[in-house]
Amino acid sequence: MLSWTVLMPLTVHGAYVPNSNWEPVWFDPNGDPEPEESAPDWSDFDSDLLPAWLEAFYGSDPYVYDTDGDGINDGDEVFVNGTNPTLWDTDGNGISDLDDFNGYYPPDDNSGDSSGSTDTTQDDGSNESSEEEGDDPWAEHLDSDGDGLSNAYESSTGTDPFDADTDDDGLMDGFELNYSITDPTMWDTDGNGRSDYEDYFYPVDPGPDTDGDGLTDEEEQILGTEPPPPPPDVPELKEDGPLTGTLREQMEQHRRNPNCAVCHVQMDALGFGFENFDAIGAWREKDGKYAIDA
């Protein structure tokens, strides 16, 4: 699957590992089965497009966009470059993974002179600025804040090379430029009052529930109903007890309350049709310990 050996930090406990289709598969070194209540964690805390269960598999930090500080975010190292997100120099050639990927190699310090002799030619001033213009071949690739953008590039975009999230909107500067295509210097690029993070990960604003019936106004428009004014002095609904079983069974219990059934009889069928998809759209066969009953 990858050109380098994965050394997953396996202990006596099991963990989820990727199969050839990048799907999570339970693996336990002792052969123990997957616990019923266990499920892979699809959270992406650092916006590097590598979910938490894969970060655990590779040993990268789920809260750091670029764990090894090589200028490539962890997700791109795994899915695009095939490099190790925990090693600055995966192949051990003395060059960062970013420079390897870009085909950049520092000049030979000997400048081709194999005799080892030193140039004693008198300086006529023509080389006076060579050190100032830096002969540090790594300077242009330095990424001080680990956001996937070099300091030099950040100086041209107006972002802070020492702050991975310049506008504090919850998205790394590199992620905004390369994936969400938002302005890394603006908390709310499109001016809709929501942060770029909310727009990217939660693109549908749930909106208000004018009549307090448990359906947002947008959902009522989809169902073809009009949200009437909320009735006066409506108390909160009380359940007879905790709901149990599959989601379908829980909703059947919930609809026994006539006040609840009024809404759920219209919307439950829509929801059941999407039960095989989790919160981020990945296919699933189980919800917790229960098989999906769509």
C-alpha cells in the first residue's frame, strides 16, 4: 500500500487498521474480536484530512496539522505522497519530504572541487552579497508554524508565518488555500456570519425552529408544511422512559406519544433512508452495537 513500512504503535490492545480501500478493519494481536461498543473515530481535530483512527494507526498527532514539521500535512503524506507523517525525512537522504516531493536538492558544498583546495583569489567585491542572499538552501522551505505553507510563501499571502491559523477560524492557513479555497486572513470569507470552519464542515445552517415543533423551518419547507406561530405555554415533552433498541425501534417508541407522532410520522421515513451513512457520509453497517435497520 505504501513505499515505507508502517510501524503502528500496537500494544496488547486491538486497533483499527486500513485495508486496501482505506476502510477501517479491526485488528487485535491477541486475536480478540472487535468489542460491540467499539467504533472507529472519524474526528479530524486538526483539519489535515486524516481521521483520528488513522492518526492512531500511523502514530501521528491528531491535534497537529503537520506532525513532523516537514511542510506537508499528515493527510497529504499518507494519501498523496506516500511518506511517513511522523518522519521529517522518510527515506533518510538528508532532505525533507517536502523538498523530495518538489525535487529540490541543496547545492554541493564542495562545488565540484574534489581537490579540497581553498580558493585564495582576492575578493574584488563581486561576491560581497552572497551570504546576505543566503546561501541557506532551506530558508525558502522553512514552515515555522507547520501549516503546510512555507514562511516565504506566507509573506506573499498576508498570513502569519508563525501562526498556523492566522484568522482564528478553525482552519489551518494551508488547508484554506489548498482545500476549502477560503481566505486564510478572513474568519468569514463569504460574509454570511458563520466561520469558514462551520461553512466547510457544516455547510447547511440548521436555521430556526419558529414554531418549536422539533422541525427547523428549512425541514418544514422540504416537507411542504408551513411553520405556524408557536402555541402559547407549551410544556416540554416528557418520555415515559429511556429509548432502547435500533434507531427504528426507538422512533417507534417515541411515536407512541401522540404529540411526538405528529412530526415524526412525516420525517422519520426520510431519515431512515440515510441511516447507512454516518455523520460524515461514510458507509456503515452498524450504529453502535445495533445493525442498521433502514
